[in-house]
Amino acid sequence: MRKFVGERAKRLIHTVVKFNPYHTTTFSSSNNTSLRSSFRSYTIMASNVATPPVTVDSLNLKVLKCEYAVRGEIVSVAQKLQQDLQANPGDHPFQEILYCNIGNPQSLGQKPITFFREVLALCDHPALMDKKETNTLFSADSIKRALMILDQMPGRATGAYSQSQGIKGLRDTIAAGIEARDGFPADPNDIFLTDGASPGVHMMMQLLIRSENDGILCPIPQYPLYSASIALHGGTLVRYYLDEATGWGLEISELKKQLEAARQKGITVRALVVINPGNPTGQVLAEENQRQIVEFCKKEGLVLLADEVYQENVYAPDKEFHSFKKVCRSMGYGVKDILLVSFQSVSKGYHGECGKRGGYMEVTGFNSEVRGQFYKVASVNLCANISGQILSSLVMSPPKDGDKSYDGYLSERDGILKSLARRAKTLEDAFNNLKGVTCNKAEGAMYLFPRIDLPKKAIKAAEDAKKAPDAYYAIRLLNATGIVVVPGSGFGQVPGTWHFRCTILPQEDKIPAIVTRLSDFHSKFMNEFRD
Amino acid sequence: MRKFVGERAKRLIHTVVKFNPYHTTTFSSSNNTSLRSSFRSYTIMASNVATPPVTVDSLNLKVLKCEYAVRGEIVSVAQKLQQDLQANPGDHPFQEILYCNIGNPQSLGQKPITFFREVLALCDHPALMDKKETNTLFSADSIKRALMILDQMPGRATGAYSQSQGIKGLRDTIAAGIEARDGFPADPNDIFLTDGASPGVHMMMQLLIRSENDGILCPIPQYPLYSASIALHGGTLVRYYLDEATGWGLEISELKKQLEAARQKGITVRALVVINPGNPTGQVLAEENQRQIVEFCKKEGLVLLADEVYQENVYAPDKEFHSFKKVCRSMGYGVKDILLVSFQSVSKGYHGECGKRGGYMEVTGFNSEVRGQFYKVASVNLCANISGQILSSLVMSPPKDGDKSYDGYLSERDGILKSLARRAKTLEDAFNNLKGVTCNKAEGAMYLFPRIDLPKKAIKAAEDAKKAPDAYYAIRLLNATGIVVVPGSGFGQVPGTWHFRCTILPQEDKIPAIVTRLSDFHSKFMNEFRD
């Protein structure tokens, strides 16, 4: 079983903490000041001209500290079970592993949008466009779009590196798409095409974090990319808690409180991360709330890092997605007034093109010298992959009414989104029907984040097994049912509460079986540990 | 004009150096100890709870220190010239910009390998395989390969995230390709698929570099990805010089000398970078030399980071590529005896699929705990893009004798490689015909790295223009001819010598004009500055 922070790594971190004479808090404390200072002393102590053997003891401690639960221990166990199932199909009380741990729709049977894939295939193999058969195999607007895109590329080639910021013509298309979405201008020079949202987030952390004294305000629960990236870049995660009682509400008073507390500890808070629609929490922010957040960032001088990758995934009829860019502009804040980075990805939405690793960030409010540094960091990685770049432009400019592909596109898109809404509701109801479980609505995104009220005996059993109680529940669930969820402890939660994240992505014909298996497991588990 | 290290950034770095009471050397010194310690004091001095405005003064200094010449100032000037040319075609003494700065073959007209693109198009749009027309548009073995690959992927979907290390079936194919190349076994579990070689290099630097006291031995001249990545991760570049007089020979005595010198300065040297075939220098290492390098790494406990992305690009008839893996195994060193990472990319070779961002690293000799950390870092970025993953498998397993595509594939591959060899020879001869220029053979890779003996007056003119002399030459060349080369100072060189890197990639019909323009410019330049 692969462990993300191996036992020796854990011991090493523990030892370092013990050695530190200023040690006052434990490793799991929220600000990690003791670990940070001991970190420094370790680095200096460990300096030695002889080349040490490469073991976890001699790796970068920032890497050892980093954790990423979405692909953590539970996934390793699931992969092992899957191999077992193939070798000995009768040995488990289930026939397949159901991956509800990660937002990866196409791995669970969701089909890609035909128009998108026609354009990609034609761009990769333009020789097709010289053949008459192509007109029967591809729609006319796919061919037209592919030709337009090829004309925008150096050498008309998807095999050529592009400008480091991304192909200019594609950025023009994306900027036009943002304008159409928001009703406010967008500048193609503000767009940086990326291999998905994650590399964009890493880039911002790399630019902003100078040392462990720099902090980034992140929601708890959070998507663990943020804590992982902050750890890898040696900064400090400054937690603000979402309010579960009000449907994971984001309270400005909480932001202020945590900002002040961090500053009193000597942390320079540089940015605020907001995930809207929420991951893992699924809430969609109200526009008025977004205005307050913008005012808060403006007043405190924080960069607003807006994770808006679920902008197409809104299911609650009374909710609507508003980009932070639109909110800023509608408040009268222009390009120079607010430091805003909006992240978008081709992996989410109705298209779910995770494997393509495409996305962009729209970067506004930074001066040209700082932008030059963004460009330089992008250039060290040469450019984002071109298929992902093309797909980003398609997502922001899908077929329009009148185009040959439009009806087909609309039916594919709405079919997926309506089905996701139904799956969200079914699973939400199922969770709320379990004894000791409460689950907020999935207004958007791709996840539910139910809370489990675990009996004391279960918590004791988890302690004996050296696991967090929700991790213990999740492993037991996996072994009994084949369903993979991510323990809430991987996202962060109010201490003493326990959750798990479950995607809404299994195909609809699988949902009833999931509900039955989950309910059966849950009652047995609760009976086993009844106080 | 975009500058990579802006004026204010330079001033800031300069100020920091001045403030440092232990300041003994300048910023351009080879070990940077003074900058490193002042860096630390700056970080501590700058700690302030108030959030500072986001300017270059408040960005991560590691980012400011990083430089990447291949896409640096000269490219910005070229892009501006290109816009000018479109707006005012008559204003310049040339009609087009010729990008000889970067190994990007398809941007200059090289066509992709048909088999590779057929497979990619079919994998991206599998619905094609249900249509009868497809059998006339695609070769039978492309269809067969695409079906095999789809069967290896979660959800049979190129739009799904894969396992973080890459799709297992593709890693099996790559391992088989390595075995066929080397004649020694390869383990698919040692393969990590990446978005090109660069992210793999970054990952290794991230894992190995703990602080500025950790150093990495790199060739000078080097591909500046290495210096950039070491700077971004806060380590120390330990230079070893290639010997221009012996065709950029790699001398073990030089490695030992630089290792000792670094150790005496308190630097823990952790790894040795070897680029073979060389970039920017084009030499192909002899097997005996590689054996000495392996012994050196073994004795000193260094990780051998083998940049082998040009393994298909060997032009000298008396030279052959030997992978370091093969060399190690043929010396009798097994998987546990040597710490070796070999980087491969789909961007180079005869295929030149730069825009696809595909590649892999083969990682051998590390224990399972360390491997667990590799896997975790890979998982934070989810996975490499799937088209790049597929292409990596195709590159390591192209059509074989008997396959329908084989003859066409062979003719495309050999056509490209033979043409590259001719272009290398023509340009090498042209450079050696210039007065005051000497140029080693391009035995492999995609570059020539001629040395220019610049007149004192030209060096003075460069000083007045605040540029390195070779950068001054390159900018003058660009403005006079539209030819873009990269100054040697971007790669490092023996102090007082001047070079530039020129790719061999322009299509053959352009080469005569390049030679003429270059020769004309060069004689005028030398006349202008004659001592």
C-alpha cells in the first residue's frame, strides 16, 4: 500500500519538531510556526558537503509536508482492490470499484461533446480536410472552425510550440467568450493558457510566496490542490471556515477574524482563494456576497484568486454563476483597481475533458513588470499543450444558434447538465436519509460533502487503527461496497466534525445500486459501533 | 520591449547585494553565496504583517533571479519586428522573421509523421471507427493501434484523467521500446509520463533541492531550463565546463575539480546533469566517456540526470547514441546500484511534436519511499495530458516492418533526418567560412554553437548599449536580417568567449538565403568594428 507521507517521513517531521527548542504546538496546529522554525534549523543543521544518500530523510522537506488526499491512500487501496477483483472475482461482496473520489466524468462513461472532438481530430490530422469523405464524416462548422484555428497557429501545426502565453488567435476567441459571458470587456493579453487550472494555481503561488511568512487565505473545507501548492512553495495556509449551518456560507466576519489572527502571528497575507461554485462543498455564492468579498480584498490589498472552474455546473434553479470579474466591473472597479486572477479549466463544466489538461487564467490589475514575470515563468515551461489550448477556446466559444452542430451540441450539453442535476438530488436525498448524516444541497460543482455524526466507539476504533475517523469510515465503506469517497480530513473541516466527499458523476443507471449499497453499509457500520 | 528581469528587479537584486555586510562577490559570480545569504536577510527584513502592494519588489526573489534566454529579450524584439513587418512591409531589409532560436521544427514547416497523427485523431474521435469511410482515410494499423490504446484507458476516453504516473498500458509499450533500444530490461513502473521533459526536470529539482546549500552540477554551455529550474527551486548551479577545443568534450577531471570546489564552499552536490546529444553544443558522447561519468556518479553518490531528448538526432556517421541506462547495465550495475533518471520528450527526434507536450522519465535506483514521493508530486498535477502520453508510446513503438504504415513511416522519418544532417553540414560550413568564427560539428541534436571572436570595438559598443557582446551581435543580426539566434551568454560560456546558438531547423529551401544574409551581415559588422 503506497503511503503519501511514508512512516519514516512522518518520523522525520516529528523528530524535527521535537528537536526545536521553541516548539510550542503540534504538527497539526493551524499555523505551523513551530514546524516552520524547526524546518529552518533542520536545513542549517543538515548542511553537509558530503553527498547524502537519496532517502526520504534527504529530500526537500516541503515535498514531504505536502499532502493530496484526492489521490491519496484511499485510491491506492482501491487500485489494489481492483486488481484483486480481476484476479479473484468472487472474493469481494461487489463486482466493480466505483470511483466517486475525483471529478473525472469521462472515466465513468460520460461521452465527449462531438463538435469539440471533431475539431480536435481535424486540427491534429489536417490532411483529412483534403479528402471528400471528410464532408460526410464531419460537420461543416467543425471543418470551418478547424481551418480557422489552423490559420492562427505557427506553421498551421498543433505540433509546434506556441507563444508562451498561448496562441494569440485562441486568446482572442476566449476573450470574446468572456465578454459574452460577463457583458464587460476582456483583453486577450490578460489570458494565459495553461495545462489545466492546477499549473495556473502553482504559478501564482510561486510568484507570491517568498517564505513561510507569506500566507494565503483558503476556505476550509478546500480543494487540497491549494494546501499542497502552498506547502510545495513553502508558504503558510491561512484557514477561513465556511459555515456548514448556512449551506457553506462565506462570512466576511470570518475572513476578517482569520486575517487579523494571521497578521498577529507575523504572517503577511497575500491572497484570498475563493472557490465558486464550491469544491468540495458545492455552494454557489450570491452576488451580494461576492461584492463583499471584492470590497474585503480591495481594502486589505489581497490578490483575489477566483477558482471558477465549475462555472457551467450550477444545478439549483434559484442560483446563477457570476464571475468575480463581472462583479468587480459592475461595482465600478476597473482594470487597475483590483488584483484578480480567474482560473478556468476544460476538465469540468458539461464537457469534463480532464485528460486534455487545458485551461486558462485571466489576470487583471497587475502592473507590466509583474506581468513580465508571469510571462517569464510561463516561458520556462515553453507553452501549454496545443490540444488543451484549442479546447479552451472551444469551451468559451461553442457552436451558436444557426451553426450546423448547434442542435446536437445543445442536446449533448443539456442532457449532461440535467442528468448531473438529477444525480445530485438523488444522492443528496439518499445521504439525508441515513441516520446521523446531514448533507447540504449541491447547488453546483460535482460533489456532495455530507457530514457524519460518528459514534464514540467508531472514533475509538479509528484511533486504534491510527486513522482519522472519517478516513476509517471511508476505508470500511470501500472494502464493503467498492465505493471510493474522499475523507473530509483531506479537505479540512471544523475540528471534531467528520465528512466525506462523494462525486455526483457515476452514470444514472449506477446510482440506485450505489444508494442501496451505501445505505446498507451505513446502517451496519452504525449498529456495529452504537454507543 | 518585454524584459525578463525588469530594471526594477535588477535594482532590487543589486540593492540586496549591497546591503549584505558579508558581501564579497558580485551577482554574476559563479557561486552566488553572497546573494544567497543576503537573500535570507532580505526575506527576514521584509517580513511585515501589512499586505504589501504586488510589485516586482514583493514577488518571490527566486522567480526574479530565474532567467530563460531561449524565450528572452531577443524573442520579444523578433515578435515586435514581425508585427512591424505586417504593418509596414517595406520598412525592413527582409520579408520574414526566421526563428532559429528554438527547436520547434513544425513551426518552420516540418510535417508531422502521418501514422502518429492518424492514431491521435482516431483516439480523440473514436466514433470515426464506426464509419466505413474511415477504412479509406486511415491505414489499417493506425486503426488497430488506436483501438488497442483506447482499451488501455479508463473509460476508453482521452478525456479522462489517468493514473498520475501515466496509463499503465502505454507505460508497458514504452518499457518494451526501451528494452528494444537498449537490450536490457525496463520496468513500466519506473516510467513517469510527463508533459514534456521540462516538467520532469522541475520535479527532480523540487525533490532534491532543500535549500541554497544544495547544488546541481550542470554543463556550461547548458540548456537554460536547468539554471532556470535550479533558481526557481532555490538551489545552487554548480558549473562544469565543456571543452570547446575537443568538440565540447566532457572531462572527468573537470567534473572532479568543480565538485571539490563546490564542496569546499559548503555546497552539497546532489546530482549531475548530462545532456547527450548536447544542447546547445551538439556533441554525441562516446560510450567510454559515458562509462567514466557513470563511475564518477557512483563513487560520489550523485543522481545522474540524463537529458536524452535528442536520442534520435545523431548525424555524424561515426557516432551512435547510447542511453545511460544501457551503459550502466552493460557495466554490470543493476537497478539498485545507480541513481539514474533518463528524460525523453516527443518534442525532439525526427517527429518534433513540441506542441503536444509529451514525454517521460525513467527513474531507476531510488527506494520505494522516495518513489512514493515522486508519485505524490505527480499526483498533485493529476496527470500528463493524454495525447502527449499516447504520442510518447508511439515514439517508443513506431510502425514495424510488415505493418501497413511502415514504408510511409520510414520514408517520412529518414527524409527528415537526412535533411537535418544536410542542413547541419551546410550551416556548419557557412559559419566556419566567416572570418573570426569557428564552429564545432553538429554530431547530433538540433543546434550549432559557433564561437565569434569579437573585435574590441564591438565589445565596447555592446558595453555602451548595456548588453553582453554576443547579445549585441544577435540583436544587430536580427535587425539587419530577420534571423533570430540566441546569444551564448544565455547558455553560459567560458568568460571572455562569445557564441550564439542557431538551430538547423529552417527548411532546406531557406538555407541558402540564410547563409547569404548571415555572411553579408557578418562582414559588415566586422568591418564596422575593425580594431
